[in-house]
Amino acid sequence: MATGKRIGLAAWWAACLAAAAMAGCDASPYVMPWTRYERQTVLGVLDRMNAATEFSKSDPGPPAAPSVPRPIVLNGEIRMSLDDALRLALAHNQDVQIAGLEPLSAEADLVRARAVYDPSVFLSNTAARQDRPIASQLDIGTFVPGQYIEKTWAMRGGLKGLTAGGGTLQAYQEMSYLNTNSKLIFPNPQYTTRTTVELDQPLLKGFGDPINQASIRIANLNAGTSIEDFRQKVMETCAKVTQAYWQVAYDLGVVRVAEESHGMAQEVLRRETARGRGGVSNDLNISRAASAAATREAELVRLRNRSRTDMDQLKHLLNAADLPADSQITIVPTDAPRSFIVDVDRTWSVAKALSRRPEIAKARNALAINQERVDATDRLRLPKLDTVLRYTMNGLGTGFGPSLNSEQLDGLISWSAEIDFEWPIGNRAADSDLRKRRIEYLQTVLQASQLTNQIVQEVNAAVRAVLQGRDEMEYTLKAVTAAKKVVAGELVRFELGELSNEELLRSQDVYAAAQRDHLQAVLSFNLALAEMSRAQGTLVEDRGIAIVWPQGTRSELEPLGASIPR
């Protein structure tokens, strides 16, 4: 026997173990331990809810990102820029954290879809004994009273897995032992071995494994969609934080206007009271001034409360541990809102939106996913034509070693080739499935068209809001300037005794209203700019926000993040 033609048991199982080790090198234990991120997150939520937990609190969890400094509180205030507010929100906002975990889930789905091609090791072992009366001379070669005794043992093990062509390939070793009192068996006891390679390959329906291949491509597209979902959530969160930030700045500005107006009324009341003591003024003027002061003080209280409410909303969005929503810390915006004139190109804005909006990218992925489903379902309309090819080398001996050595490529060979054909008459089930998939694809096309129209409408509305805010800022500023001059003139006339305090208080109200209108116009303009950036899909890039991928291993389950470089 040629040594090169022998297939030894040791070489066979060494190849099996090596292939199994390569296939499972990235496998996880059956029971996955809780990661540091999971433990920290679960413990934090449960502790906040005052719930009992069985997790250990010894693990401090991943360190905080060094790019997000803790807010500094001085005299009950935190001076904060818009970038600082966005940094805190991107680091601590729970909507962002939840969305950051979705790509990890999509990646796990992709790995699972690809795992269908992972080979598997199989092994079966059977031992048996048979004792029965002799019923025929063919049992043991002679007919004598007694019993037929047979002891057997059989083992089968190997590797199997799917191929990229859609077939199932398996290679396995069979070993068996037989010991009997029959004189017809030779040698007795005997050891038999068989080495078999078997391929079950579809030739039409299922060729190329369209279902599993489509599942992998769909999982890959879903992974891309999850990234766009995260990017969209980052944009939405940044837009909300920007709106809340400018709303707080507006509220504080309105409070300052109300304080100034209240101070003016208090001054008028002080002068009227002094005049009344000198006999120059009357009770009507004093009462009018007192009424104006009280009314403006009540308005000041209302505006301060509204400012606190809006500030709590900003704190909720930031979700910083050092800045809870129920704290009395005052956030003081340090950034001045934009008040200069900007040019807007509607056509360019629409073009950017249709190329940068995450919803458009997700719609493209949805179209590609449904196209994959249509193509895979179309392949399933083909008739079933499968072939099964089997090649076996047989060995026999007085031991497993001699039996394995007797297996040769030019020795005792068994082979078989099988063809199976099947085609349902009418094939209505497959045709119905294909029709359904085409309908789903058409629905996706119409939804994409609807989304495009909606985005164009959002951009047009945002552009109009920017232009309107720009014009309102210009005209309200002129109104503030004119009203301020009126107040100064009326004050001079009031001091000269040429008019009562009624006209002066009215001019002060007009001046305060003009200031509020201007602040509202500035707020609307800046909110419109933020909305236009969001509608164009460029808010992340406009603010210099970078998507941060986890730095740890996959087992740590760190979510995606976003940050603004300093």
C-alpha cells in the first residue's frame, strides 16, 4: 500500500479539530457575562429608581470622556456656550445613548446572518448488544438450538456546512465494530471504517443560496440604516438643544426688559409720590403709577417662572449628573445669537437636503432591501433540481488501524449520484410571494417619493422662516430705536410738567413691547437657522460634530457616540 494514499485517523481528526478551531475562534461563551457598560447603565437606572439589584457595584465602569468637562457652578450660575451645551447633551442625553446602541444590534444581526456559513462538527456514537433465539441457518451458518449473539459499536463524526453555491458539503468518518457468534462473519470480530465526502447541491432553485446571501446583504444595509438612525437622532437632539439654548437666552433677555420696565414704573411712582407730598401731583396720578408698577411686577414674576420652566427643559436635554432638572442652578448662555443678515439659496438648500438628509439614505437602503427580497423571491420560482454526490472509501480489518490503512483511493470505493426534480403545478405559491414582494417594493418607491416631497417642503418652510426672521429683525430694531427716543422725549416733558404720567407709562409699555418683539425676531431667526441646518441634513457638519466609534472590544457593548472637538 502506498503511504501517500493512506488516510490515517490521526490526520483526519487533526484536520477536523483545526477547522473547528478556525470556525470558532471568534465565538463567545455560551453564557456571556455582563459588560462594564451594561453593569454601569443598569445600576445607575435602578439606583435612581430606588430598586433592588443583584449586580455587583464594585466595577466603576468605563471612565467619562475627557472631552466633556464638568460644568462649573459659581454663585448658583453656570456660564455655558452653545458648544458646551451640545457637548453635554451628546455625552449624556439618553436618546443619543439609546440610538448609539442600535448599530451594535445591527452589527450582531449581520454577524448572525454570516454565521449561516460557519461549519459545524458533528459526532454520534452507538453501542448495542443483541441476544435472540436462532431462527434460521443464515443466522450463524448452522442450525443448532441456542441463541444468536451480536455486539456492535458505531461512531460517526466529521464536519458539515453550507457552501456559497447553496449546497451542503460534509465530510465524515464512520467506524464500527462487530463481534458475533455467527460463522458467516469474517473476520470476527471485525472493524470497518468509511471515509465519505458528500455534496447536496441545488442546480436551479436555491443555486447560489439566494435566501442566505440576500439576508447577509439586507443585514449589511440595515447596519448602514442604523448608522443613519443614529446620525438623525444626533441631529434631532442638537436641534432641540439649540432651540432650548436660544429660548433660555430669549427668556433671560425678556426678563431683563421686564426688570428695566418695572424699574421705570417704580421711578415714576417714586416721583409721583414725591410730587404728591409737595402738592404738585394728585391721587389719580399716584394710583396710575402704582398700578403700572404692580402690573409690571406681576409680569416680571410670570416671565421669571417661564424662564425657569424653559431652563428645566434645557437641563433635561443635557441630562448632566451635575445639572439635574430639579436643581436651582441658573444657566447663563454666553453665546450671542446671530443677528446679521444672511443670504439663502433655496435651490442649493434643497439640493443639499436631498443629498445629506439621513432619511434619504435610509430610504435608499429600504429600496435596496426590498429589491434584494424581490430578486431572492424570484429565484425561488425556479423548479427544484438537486443533485446529491457521495464518495466513500471503505476499509475492513481486525483493528481500526488496519481498517484505516486499507482505505485507498484505488481501493474499495463506493460512489453515488442522485438527481431530484420537483416543480409544483401552477407554481402559484411562489408567484404570489413574488407579487407580494413587488408590491412592497412599489410601496417603498412611493414612500421615497413622498419623503422627497416632504423634505422639499420642510426646506422651503425653513428658508421662508430665515428670510422672514431676517426682515423682522431689521424692522423691529428700527421700532426699538424709535420707541427709545419717544420714552426719552416723554420723560423730558413729564419732568417739565407738560404731560401726565399716563403718556409716559404708555410710551414705556410701547418701548418694552418693541424690545420684546425684537428679541422674539432674533429668537425666531436663530431657530430658523437651526431648523434650516437640520432640514438640509448638515447640522452635524455645521456644528463640527464627529461620530465616535467605540474604542473597546465588541464584548464591551459600548454605544456609538458623538462629540465636538475643542
